[in-house]
Amino acid sequence: MKLRTMLGWFAGLVLFAGFAMPQSKPATGFDRLKSLVGEWEAKAESGNSVQVSYNLVSGGSALSEVLAPAGEPEMLTVYNLDGKHLMLTHYCSAGNQPRMRAAAPAGAIKRLVFSFFDSTNLPDPSRGHMHRVMFTFEDSDHFTQEWTWREKGRDTPAVFHFTRGHE
């Protein structure tokens, strides 16, 4: 096959594929999380201050969250899509890495609830680990996170009301 014919065939294939691809995608919740990129601060219900920063990483395919509670070690959470599932992996200061999934509701997303489905470095599910996190989006400058710590079958929530930091 001549080079010109091959290039024409390839260009036609690319154009056909472009028309065959859907032009819109369903709401996943990931776009809603991406809106958090930047610096945030909160007062925990305990009164301690908490700083959090969000950054898009890996070509925009993942969102990193660095949570820095006052007087405690920083923790990293990475959010990403896995097929139709919105996922997170939380690198906890407890030394384990729970993974959670969220089902994205249809329409405008006001709340995302991530639920535990497995963990690395957690030899026994009765040991302490983050088990759930719920995001409630209030407006572009305010959101709430409610983390749930589970240990020996008992759940302990921690609620943070974040405000976007302005420079």
C-alpha cells in the first residue's frame, strides 16, 4: 500500500472515530471534586485548625488532597476514576491505606459519600481505620467533610467545615 493511501485511510479512520465518540460524558462527581483545587482551612469540631490543599496530578486524572491537622501528621488522599466508580485511597497516619468508592448521583452534585471497600496494610478489619467520608458542597468557597473512623465496630465521626483560602 502506498504511503499516501495509508495516510488517507488513517485520517479517515481518525475522523470516523471522532464522530463515533460521545461528545458528552455522564456526571461522575470527579469534576465536582476538581472544583476544590486550591487551599482551604477549617476548624474541627474539637476546635483544632485544619489545613487542606487540593492539586490535580497525573495529567488531571487524579486529585491529591493533603490534609494537615494542627499538631498531627499530614495525610494524603488521592481521588480518581476507576471505570464508572469514583475512588479514593487514603494514606492514613495510622499506617493503613483504606480505599473507598462513591456512587455519583445524577444531576447537580451537592453530596458525595465514599464507603470503605478494602484496605492495604490492615491485617484485621476491627483495627482502627477510616471507613467513610462524606463531602457536602455548600458553594464555591465552602464545603464540609465528615470522616468516620471505625475501630472494634465503633464509629467515631470527625466533621470539618472548610472555607477556601483567599490570597
